[in-house]
Amino acid sequence: MQSETAILEITRAVRNYVDGVVEFDFILGESAWHPDGLKIALDAHGERLSCKTIRQTRPNLTAEEIGSARQQISQRGSIESVDRTGNAASVKLVWVFEKAGVRKRITDYILLLNSANGWRIVGKIFDEEALDSQ
């Protein structure tokens, strides 16, 4: 049986990640991640893996650029499922992202471990699907 407390802590960590992305609050978003956590994706040809740490993928934006991005980008993330065994967990997170009329659904499969600092994201793989533009 899954501990309700652990599920709440896992959900809180993922919500911090989501809120950080949505609000362009990089410190909040990164607080959910282990510093060496990896984002893993296939290249455009579907052949090679790209593995980058959360720090390597952090945008380098000025306050003005962040303000502009907030106006141009609409995104929201919702947790679809949480599964936990002991100190390991997985979360399915679905985003709807829109910029300049281009809409896509991004599905993240997030892996977390319960470290000395609590539940932290240690990896994610994802898939992007184009949605009909409005």
C-alpha cells in the first residue's frame, strides 16, 4: 500500500517543478530536481539520446525576456498518475503548451528518488504531440 504522506510529498515536488516552469521561476522549478537529474530525449531523427542535467537546460533569460515569454506562452501541467515503491516513484505529467498559435501536448514520465533532501526528480523522458492550432 502506498503511504498517503509519501504520495503528497511526491506530488508537492512535481507541483514545484510545474509551478516553476509555468511561472518562469527557475529556482522553484529546479528545487524539485536532484542537481544531477537528467532530461533524456531522442534527437530529431529518433536515433541518438540527448541527456542533459536540469542545470544544463536552464534558460538564460533576462527579467525583460521572462516577462515577454510569460505573455507569449501559455502552459499548464497536470499530474495524471503517481506510483511509488519504497524510495522510488514515477509520475505521469501531461502539459498543454501554446505559443504563437502552435499547440502541443507534452507527456513527461518523471522518476523520483527519496533522498536525504526529500523526494527529488532524478530523470524524465518525454514525448511531444502536435495539437490542432486554433
